[in-house]
Amino acid sequence: QVQLVESGGGLVQPGGSLRLSCAASGIIFNLYRMGWYRQAPGKQRELVAVITSGGSTNYANSVQDRFTISRDNAKNTAVLQMNSLKPEDTAVYYCNAVAPYSLLEYWGQGTQVTVSS
């Protein structure tokens, strides 16, 4: 059974930082592309950042230079470090895992991030 469990969300003031973690089980983690997506109220889910099995990264323009995605294959964990947070970063953040050479993907349950003073 595949599980992606996010943690680390919460309420933070503008300019603050949060660190989201995604703990994966039931997959060969080091083979999967890992990503973070977010969905704000009334908006579509959007890509935030992805990291390939080889460690290459890609970011949405809106978070470039503020967010950093990383992975620890020994711990089956993907991390999103979010700095200089803005109110427009408020959303539910979802962890995503995509299997190699296929369209098979998995999603976590999401974690709420609220940026407000």
C-alpha cells in the first residue's frame, strides 16, 4: 500500500519560513519523481516544485529563489523548504510521486499552509 504523508504545515506571518516533509512508503522511493503542488481556494491545483530521481529540480516562477525542494532517499522523504512566505502562498500543499516510465502517480492528503499577519 502506497502512502505519502505530509507534515509541517501551519500558520506563519509574511516573510516567515516553513518546512514541509513528505514521508513515502510502499514505493521504491529513489526511482520516483517527487513533487509538491498546491491548491488555493477557488483555484486549480498548480505545480510548485519537482525533483527527479537524479536530483534535478524545477520550480514555478512564483516560488523561484524562495522555495527549495530536496529529497533524502535513505529516509524516503521529500522536503520543501519555504522562505520569504507571502500571503499568496496560502494553500493546501500536496506531495506527489510519479513512477518511472509510466503515468502512475500518487498523492498525499495535503497539508494547510496559511500566510497571514
